[in-house]
Amino acid sequence: MPGKKAPKATGKKGPRNAEDDAREKANAVDDIMDDEYKKNLRKECRKLEEMIKNEDKLAYMYNDERIRISYFWMVGKKELEDKDAELRNKNRELQDLKEKQQIEIKIYMQRLMHLMFQNTD
């Protein structure tokens, strides 16, 4: 007569967090290390976790500053382009005024020459 198989354990005893699972697995390991060594390892682990938190905070600050600088760069670049466009427009206006002045000077010179020619007769 074949033997009955034992039902498989599902391992679900209820909702537990990962830290409890890790602690249970760590305590289940049969090692020769003493409790003082384990305490030191836990302290070092906490210290490393704190360092990770600090690094994450610094990375967030770096990213925030990078975004801020990028924004100011774009704003400054846009302002520079606007000022360059204004300068080009002013230069065009100045060139137009110079050409207009030269034309007026030629007209007045022609009138003057005409008047001088009339006076010689």
C-alpha cells in the first residue's frame, strides 16, 4: 500500500515584513560566531544604512541643483537671444537712418549746386 505524502507547508503564517524574515533566517543559521560579533555587525549595518540614506539625500540635492541650474541656463540663453535680436533690429534701424541721411545730404547738395548754378547766370 503506497504511503501518503505529507502536505507541503505553504510558509504563510500571516503578514510579516522583510526585516522579520531576515532576522529569523539569520538566527536560524547555526554558526560559531558569538553575540558580540553579531551586535557589531548589526551596528555596522545600521551605520551603512545611514550612509546610504545620506548618499540618497545628497544625490537628490545634486539632482535638484542640476535641474535648477539647467532652468537658469535656459532662461539666460533665451534672454541672450532676445537681446541679440533687439541689437540686430537696432543695428538695422541705425543703418537705415544712415542711408536716409546720406540720401538727404545728396539731395541738399544737388539743390545747393542748382542754386549756385542759377546765381552764376
